[in-house]
Amino acid sequence: MASKQAGQIDIGQLPIPQLNQLVQQLEQEIELFTSSLNQLKLAQQKFLESQECLNKVNPENNSKDILVPLTSSMYVPGQLSDVSNVLVDIGTGYYVEMAVTKGKEYFKRKIDYVTKQMEKVQPLLAEKYKMKQVTMEILQLKIQNQIQSQQAAGAVKS
């Protein structure tokens, strides 16, 4: 006979109201993990775009006209005057001047970090989906059994 670990509950033994609460809790957790994963994907995409922009900062483009982003949707004309150094937004309004190669390394580290975080969240999300499916199946089975019991009780009275 398999022994249960401390703190584990056989969800097949839970009453219908508690199963409903468990499904709602799992839905909230799925929503949280999905939101986190989407935010990580967005951050990863921004770091990839920034890294790609650094690939265009080279001596051939010195003194060329460019569009400088002020926001994600507003740009102003400018000229590339220094192709060896860039300003990198390191978060919370802080910018650091660094060599282009250092900037590329910075974004590579950030991309690697975010990718690892995504790889941690994805299995948790898959596990929560699986748990919700199992809980829903048990809940539906219990509801069907309850309906059949009520119908059988009604048929006996007739």
C-alpha cells in the first residue's frame, strides 16, 4: 500500500463545494502563471530587440541619420556620433554608458536569465493545467453520481 506524504489530500474524498473551490484556486494560479509567462516573453522580446539594435551600431554607420526612440512609439531624427559606446537602460530610470560589446554581453545575460525563468514557469503552468483537469473530472463524476442518486431516490418514492 502506498503511503501518503504529509500534507497530501486525496481529492477524490473532497465534497463538491471544496472541489469547486479547488478548481477556482487552480484557475487563479493558472491565470497568475500565464500572466507571469507573458510578461517574461515580453521582457525577452525587448532584450532581443535591444541586442539586435546593438548589431547595427558599427563604424560603417558613423554620422548616419537615424531615428532615435523617445518612447516605444515616438521617434526623433538624430545622427549616430559614437559607434563605440552606447547608453543602456538597466531599469528603474538608470542608464549606464558602456562599450557596444559590453552592451551585447549585458543583453545576452538578460536574455539567458529571462529564458531560464520561463523554463521554470512553463512546467509549473503545465502541472496546474493537469491538476485542474483531474479535479474537473473528479468533480463531474461526483456531480453525475449525485444526480443519479437523486434520480434513483426519486424513482423509489414513486
